[in-house]
Amino acid sequence: MTVTIKDVAKKANVAPSTVSRVIADSPSISDKTKKKVRKVMKELGYHLNANARNLVTKTTKTIGIVLKHSAKYSLHNPFFQEVMRGIGSYCREEGYSLSITTGDSEKAIFEDVIQMVEGRQVDGLIILYSRKGDKILRYLLEKEFPFVVVGHPGKDCNGITYVDNDNQKAAKDLTEFLLHLGHRHIAFFGGALEYDVVSDRLKGYKEALKSAGLSFSPDYIKPLPYSRVEGLTALEELYALREPPTAYVALDIDYAIILTGLLLGKNMRIPDDASIVCFNNYEVADYTTPSLTTMDIHTYELGIEAAKYVIELIMNPQVIEKNVLIPTRIIERESHSSINQGKPAEDVLMH
């Protein structure tokens, strides 16, 4: 038989309204009474009805997750899997559940967000991307609805709490890693430039070349979707150049895996004929052949921090926005090698 609030009230010797206030964590109820009522709830096996709780507290205890692409596509991407693991871990501890956008187009995802907000289906939102001129951000700011962005929202970031890495510095570090191995012809492979994370990494790549005294060539930049066919076309274009690349900075592990397969299909040896480094560090990096050298952006921690700050905004909408940067580090594996041919890397960089 289902245990009710009245059953709890009777055994705890309090009014049913007191039990309701304990459920709502009302400050008008003493800690002693709360402790007593919660003990009885546990003893009787009382399980809170979510709908009843929502009516009492006027909250849903749910966080909405806004994906970059459709759920079908995004949830196969290791980045989204790992960031969601971090978000879910923190939200679970705080008693929040998750609701994910299911739209299969930019328009449908925007409509999902409107439904979540207008229908009061969620208490706050976490946006798992940052795109120039994104109308979802403008809408949420107009509504003064609690949200956090994973990524840098660009120039118009006033009033927005975001969690990110210093992607420009990370890309500079990763490109310099290859430069110090003697590589001078380095391709920037993958990603759509409309997303801030990609444009920031491209800036870091260019900065590293400039610091090394090397000129930037747009021929080495290959932004493209996750597509083996388009990747093959990009590779054909790169190897048609007078100076083909000897190394690649891939935008994430998925691009690195596509690139590895394409190069091996051309009977090229990695890293002897081409070095590959990439962003994002997941277990799969250890199991590719060769294993992948990666820039660890600590994706799980990005999810943890995003969940932490969206709940903070829900609890206190007046809290000042925060800009949180998670550090990065290079993890060396087998997919890179030097082409110095006995020359110190510093000598190569001087030419």
C-alpha cells in the first residue's frame, strides 16, 4: 500500500502541512523537526511524488541539456558522452534529473528549448556548445532564465555564465608541440568555423606559426563535418599541394580516427609519414593504432562545473555571472614523431 503524507504526519506526530513544508525544505520548519520527519519518511518507505513536489515547491528539479546536433548524432560523440557523465554525476548528487533536447535540426532544437522554458519543464539549462549569433542564447537572456554555456559565448558574453578551456592557448600549445618536433607543414583538420571553439583553436594554431616565424597558409586549413567522404576529398587536396603536410592538428578524436583511417588507406605510416595530434582525451585514444597523442581538456570536469553553476543560478538568480576556465594538458602517445633528422628543434624553427 502506498505511504501518504498523512501516514508520515501521523507517525511523526505533526500536521500534514508540516510534512509538506519539510518536503519543500521551508526555512519556517526547525532543523530538529525536519530531521524527525525525514527519519519517519525513511522508516515508512515514503517516496516523494514528483508532481506533488513540483506543486509544493514550484520547481521541477530538472536540468535541460541543449545539444549541438540531434541527440541521435551528439550522443555518439565522445565529448558529449563524457560531459554528460560529469553533468549527470553532479545533478544526481543534488537531486536533479536531466531532460535532453531531441530536435533533429537547429530550428527543432530551438523549439524544444522554448517548450522547456515556457512549459516550465526545467529549472535551468546547460548549452553544450557556443555558436556565433545563437538565437537560443538571446532568447534565454531575454527571458532571464537560468542557463550555463559549455564553451566561450564570444564577444556578447555579458551576463552569461560559461565553463570552458582556453582553447586558443591549448591549440597554440598543441601546434608548438609539433613545431618543436621539426614539423613546418601542419594541417588544421576538421570542425565548423561557425562554432567559437573551432575559431578559437584556429587562432591558437595561427599564433603558434607566427611565433615560430612561419607564414600561415589557408591551404592547410580543412574545416569539414564528420564525414569520411569529405575527409578523403580534403586529404586529396592536401596531398596535391607542393608541400603536403607532415603533421595534423585534428579538432577532436573523431576527426583523428577518420584521418588515421584515410592515411592508412593510402599506405602511409603514422607517425613516420604523418604525425597526428588531437583535442579531447578519452579511453579510445589508447586503443587506436597507433595510440593517439591528445590534448586533454578534462571534459568530465567541464560537465561537473556546468552543473554546479546552473544549480547555483537556479537557487540564486541574482548571483553574478562566472567565467570558469578548466586547464588542459598534452598526453603523449604513439601518433607523433620528430622529423628533425638529427637537427635540434630550435634550429628548425629558426628557418
